[in-house]
Amino acid sequence: MDLRKGIFFVLGAVLAVSCSTTRVLQDGEFRLAKNSISVTNDKNFNTGQIEPYLKQKPNSYFIFGWNPFLNVYNWSNGKGKGWDKFVQKVGVAPVVYDPEMVESSVENITRHLEYLGYFHSTVDTRIEVKKRRVYVDYDVTLGKQYPIKSLNISVPGGDFADEFYKDTSSLAIRAGMPLSESLLEEESERITTYMRNRGFYTFSKDYFFFEADTLSFPDSAVLEMKVNGYTRNETEDDARPLCKFTIGDVAISYPADLKIREKVLADLNTIQPGRRYSERMVNNAYNRLSSLRVFSSVNVEMTQRDTNIVDCNINLSQSKLQGFKLNLEASINSSGLFGVSPQLSYYHKNIFRGGEWLNLSFMGNFQFKFNDAIRSNEFGVSAGLSFPKFLLLPYSLFPGAVPRTDINFSYNYQSRPEYTRNIISTSYGYNGSVRGRFFYQVYPLQLNVVRLFDLDQEFFNTLSRDPFMRNAYQDHFDLGSGAIFYYTTNSDVVPRTPFFYVRCQVDIAGNLLSAFKSLMKKDENGAGIIWNTPYSQYVRAEFTAGKTWRFGRKDGQALATRFLAGAGYAYGNSTALPFEKHFYSGGANSLRGWQARSVGPGLAPLDRTFIIANQTGDMKLEANVEYRFNMFWKVDGALFLDAGNVWTLRDTGGENSTASKLMMKTFAQSIAANWGLGVRLDLNFLLLRIDMGMRLHDPARAAGERWLRPRQWLRRDGFAVHFGVGYPF
């Protein structure tokens, strides 16, 4: 055997071992490779309703049906020592096929189908073995369904009957619907909630009794729904009246060392003596007190005192009231430009002893190259005060969650090679949530005052040649309103379940001031000025939607997606958006093949007017896809794809005006795209990540050179590395 053949033989052997997913199996063992479910008599039936009831599931797959960690586990040499422990920790053990689990799965499926209303369903299984891999097919034949022919209702008289029959129009159990235990369960829970909200404190779904007659009428069911004065676990001798309850004594207790005004707690508490009991009222009190964030736990105990009186005791446990938070993002690109953005925040959740939140934040953004005097520095300080009420309005106007009132102030100092800029901002508004999923922030007043100093002469000359740039880089006075609306199906800081979210932000400025423009002084361009500064007039909106799916063993894998669109338009007193309202792409949470503000606009090349990239536009589109998977211990991996850009919406008058403008004929060419790999350390309370993005399509390059070949990915202007805290989206 010559050397070349020997090398190929060794490589082939290594590849064979590496690709094996059954090597560690014992004699007589097989790996469960796949489960398949098919419904033979109803193609529209959703088999996803059945899949959770399979007792044994195969290893999860990714990257075109391949799980590399399953292969890693099979690198074991069988000695049980250090190497074996390592690969077993990093890898994923194969699922060993168990015939008994198949039988249990069949029983589970038939029971669940009966719960859904398919009686006497059958499940046939087919087992196929290929190279020590087992494929199990479950062929389901749905059983008979019994439509409800008629419904007879019997409930106790008095107040209970009066309240119950007011809701009959909402009954989900109706003639013609298939009879099923799931339907009866859901409806009994709904009615229970309805009745408890109307004073029936002791009532529960266990008071419901259902009887179905499927013999009197062929292929249908006569259903009788009864509410008795006793539960399913009791007898008629235990019967008692179902009556409405009234709130008796109410007591609130909290730690003696907690300094908080009792009036605040009393105002937020909706459970008041003498009022009719309502489960919704109890939940509102719990949510309102919890929203203060002053308490680590809120325990609302309801205790029956008499036949129709229930007392309430609210126990509050103090949480940590103040502390610090540190956030850090960093990045470096292939040209050696390094960026770091630290942020230190201090919070106090009870600053005036009434649940008022104080937030102080200090931030910085520094970009530089080592051994180079050119750099960009940014410092900022912000202060926010949030009150647990809608100022000037009483708590009684809000039966549920009470909006908070926010007052914010910030100062930002930016020093770049081209200019120095000061930004002073303040806002007044309200924020709140609905059922923990819909969040809103409404700011009737937003004010920004921007002043520029020390403009570099060459930069100033460039602005003079470009009207768009000149109007964006000038002192301005920005007075307007704004709002942010956010909906999510999971509001956890680091969600562990599949979730969907939508975010919309709108800002409008200058319209109120324009009513007084005729009374103002004007600058040389005819723009109205305040404090010798033109006021801005524009509208700006941004929309984001995202969805994350979780799957695999123990939900160890996820597919996260995001779409973002934004646009702004200046009018009236302005010919361009204020620079801080422009859109930009690139960075740790955007197109990760570029650093922040280094993409676009459109097909325009990098603007060398700025020594450190500062590419912006009037409009932004972006889409992101990220596949996340657990590797070992608390270390996760990610494979991602980002695409998008920013554009201008009107002719800027500059030399790159056409290239930067959004036009349909060049839209596809102007999309920037990158792919990349990431590593994350998930500490449950904190997630640290490093992402490396490599450019696939760079619209700033010359035509014919925009698609980057693999050998260019790790060269200059081919990649960027980002460090961040939390998921990018």
C-alpha cells in the first residue's frame, strides 16, 4: 500500500467512525431514528395533537437531518475514562429503541383521541429496521364521533340560576357539535370563572355533572349538564346552597423594616370590605401590588368566615430594593477597528417610599484602532423617575392595571474626528401593560435640543456640497410626541418557550410648533427658529415582528426569526430628518458582518468623509434568521443569516444621491447579507455571547465584486466579531 492510499484509508476509517450514530449500542440494541404519524381516514386532522403523547421520541436533528453531537457521543472508545466522559458530556446519547414504549404510545394516543371525541379509534404500528436504526410508523384510524343532538341544563335556583342563565348565549356546548371530554372540560372551566367573578367564591368545576345518552338516537348524543350543590367527590348529603359572597375583613401585612406609605398599598388594593367577591378583583389586586416590584412575593389568602362572607389577608415579602446593573457590548472588524460600549445603571424601586422607581444610567461608546490617534468617544448620563400612578388622575378610574407616569432626562456628549455634538433630551409620558403580554409607552411630550461644535473644515466643506448632509448636521430643536406598543406571548427576560412578538414605534415632531411659525424668527432658509435653532418637523415609524420556535430534546434547539422595517420623512420646517433619528444597520444586534453604522445607504460606497463609519438613511429593512442549539454544559451554539440595508427616500443632491436612494431596479443589488457562527454562555439569569459574522453580499463594493467568495470572508472588510449580553433578537 503506497502512502497516498494509506492516507485515504485512514481518512476513510476516521470518517466512518465519525459518521456512526450506532457505534456505542450494545448487541441487540437499535437506535430509534424516526417516528411517523399518519391518519388514514382524515387528511385534514392535525397530527401535532397526537405527537406529544408518544412515549419515546428519537434524537432531534438539525443541519439537513444531521445531529453532529450524536456522532460525537459515538467517538467513545468504551474504556469509560477521561475521553469517554468528555465525549459523553459534549455529545448526545442515541435513543435506544424500546418496544414497550411503542405499546404505551398506542394506549396514550387512543386515550387522547377519546378525550377529543373520537371513540374506539385504532392505531396500527409498522416497525422498519435499517442498519440498526428503527423507524416506527403509527397508522391512526379515527373512531366514531357523536354530534350533540340536544342539551338539557339543570342548575340550582335563586341567584345562581339568575347569573348562570345570563351567560347561556356564550355557551360553547351546542347542538351539532361533536361530543368530547375536552369540550366539556373547557366549558366547565369557563363557566366557573364567569360565576366566581359574580360572587360565587366556593364554586368550582367539580360541581358540574355530565351525562351523555348515545343509545336513544343512533349516531348522536343527548347531553345533560347538571350543577349540583355538592362536588363530584361528595354525596347529596353534603349539598349546600351556592350563594354570593361579600368581602369581610381585609388586612395587609409586610415586613416592619420596609418603609412604604400604607396609603399607596390601600389605593392599589382593589379588595375592599363590603364589596361583592370577584375572582377578577382578587387577581387585579395581586397584579397591581406585584407591579410595584417592591415585593418579592404577593400572597393573597381568602378565608371563608361565614356562609356568605370571605376575609382577605394579603402577605407581602420585601424584594431587593436597589442595586447596580452592568452591560457591555464590544466588536472588532477585519480592518482592526475596535468598539466597546459599557453601561452602568443604578436603580432604586422605592425612592420616595411609595413604589417610585429611580434609574440612573451612565454609558459610553468608544471606537478606535490600536496605535492610531483617531478615535470616537461618546458619553451619556440619563435619569428616570417612574411613579406608580397616572399623575393627576385617581386610582379609582383604573379598575385593572394602573399606568405608571415616567419623567426622563438625559445628556449625551459625542466627540468624533469630524465634529463635537451635545444632545439634551427629556420626556414625559405613561407606560403600562395589559395581562402581561401587551405593553405600551405613550409620551405626549418629547424634547431634544442638539448643538454641534468644532466642525472639521473638510467635513464642513463636504456638507456644503451635499444638501441632505447639511440639513441633517445642524443645530435643531425637536419637540413632539411618541409611542411604543409591544405585544409578546412570553415576557421573560430569557424566554424558554416558543414565543412571538410585535413592536411598533411612532414619533411625530414639529406639528404643534408649526402653528406658531408665523410668529417666529426665520433663518436664511426660511425655517422657523427657537433659541436661534431651527425646530424639526417629521414623522418616523418603526415596525418589528419576530418569532422563535423551540424543539428537540428538552427544547434544546430553537429557530429565531425577525423582520424589521422603518421609515422617516421630514416636511414643513425641515428638509431632512435630524441625524439622531436616521436609521442605521450593522452591529451586535443587526447585520453582524459589519460594525454599527457601516452598512449602506443603498449601493453607496463607504463615505470617506467620516474617518469612523457613519452610514445612515431615511428607511431601513432587515431580516434575521438564527438557529440555536445546545453544545454542552451551559454553552450554546448559533448559526445565523442576516440581510438588509438602509436607504434615502429623496434626492440628496450629493455625488452618491442615486446610489443611496431606494429604487426598485436596484433594490435586490442593494441588500447586504452575511452569515455567521456564535457561541453563548447561558447562565439562566444572564446570557453572554460572541458572534462572528462573515459577509456574503456587500453592496458597497463595485458591481461584479459584491458577492464575496469563501476565501474573502476572513480578509479585510470581510468579517466582524461582536460580544454582547442577551440574545440579539
